[in-house]
Amino acid sequence: MKDLEKAARYGEPSYVWRAGQQRRLEKIRWAAEGRLQGRILENGCGIGMYAERLQAFGGQVIGLEYDFERALQAHHRVAQIVNAAGEALPFPDNSFDLILSHEVIEHVQDDAQAIREMIRVLRPGGRLVLFCPNRGYPFETHGIYWRGRYHFGNIPLVNYLPRRWRDRLAPHVRVYSQKDLQALFHGLQVRVVYRTILFGAYDNLIARFGVAARLLRTLLQALEHTPLRFFGLSHFWVVEKR
């Protein structure tokens, strides 16, 4: 599979640890509330960047990755890596204290089944920390298909199109409203502990434009505390199994 095709189908994992990844790690740590010393699953671990850092908190970390090549790379960072699909987790019920799903469910074949599986393998009182794309963000960050070709990059306003048109341009990746996420968890024995929408860290822009981009990041992240977070990059949900 060509690199661009793989990026379109499975997304791009974190390859370099920068301010954006560190900020999200701190949010994961906050959301875990002491569960980082337990049994942890990163569902869709890519090459293992987050799983490697989660190990430092003292828990038993297992990474699960669908793509075999990425799973091999992750194994250099994390001892326990499983190559499997998120819709059929190869673990018993009530296995984990904490599950991280970081920008993954938008790429799986069946997102509802993937959510059900994560809740199944959580222990009662365990938490799922979920990041996924927000439909309110003005750009589709995964690129689009146009006239039979994949165009990589940030494409403006695609997510604001009617759903059937948007999904024709970006059939390889989902995007979520709050209502969409509520539907995924409907009927499951969970409670939503916390939910919000985050803007990005814009590390690439800062590398190119320096101080001006840092000011932009500060402004956008300040909007997370206002109703304008509707336009943020990613949903951040913390869900606890009853």
C-alpha cells in the first residue's frame, strides 16, 4: 500500500513528540485520575509514541494496532503490542482500568462496534479517554478524493457540507458532532465524566512562522473556554463504565 493511501485509510500517527502531543498527554493524565498505575490499553497505538510515555506512570501498558508495519515499530517502544482490529478486541471482559483512543475511531470500519468493544473490556469504574475529529472544525485535515485522486492536506469547509456530500469527498474518514458521539454511547452502561472540544497545537505553523503562530495558538486555545470551541479541532471525551 502506498504511503498516501495508508495515511488516508488509517490516519497518520505521531512521529515526533512536540508541544501538541505533550499537551494531550497531560489531559490524559488528568482524565485518568489515578488509573495510570493500573492496566492500560492504547487502542490504535500507531508507532507507540503515547504508549511509550504512558509506561512511565507505572502501569501495565498494552498497545493495539491494526497496521502490521506500525505494530512492529511500536514494539520497539512498548513490550506488549497486539496486532488486531478495534472491532474485535482480543481481551476478556473487564480487563482494563484505562483505555486511550486517540484519533482512531474515525478510521475503523465500524465505529459503533469499536466503542462497544472498548466499553466491554473496561472494568467497572474504568475510563475511556477519547479524542476524535470535530465536524465544526473549518478544515478537513485528512484530505479528500476528487475526480478519482486523493488530495492530501487541510481542505477548507468540507465538513460544513451536507453529510452525504461531505462523505463522498472524504469516504475514508469520519467526522463527529456532539450528537454523533452521544449516539455512539447510547444504551451503554457508561457516564460521561467530561467532554469538550480542543483546538490544535499548530506545531508545524510555529516551526514556519514563529512568534505569530504562537500568538495564534494562544488565542485559539483560549477559545476552548468559550462557546467558540465549537470550531475546535478535536472532541475530548472522558467516559466511565458504570
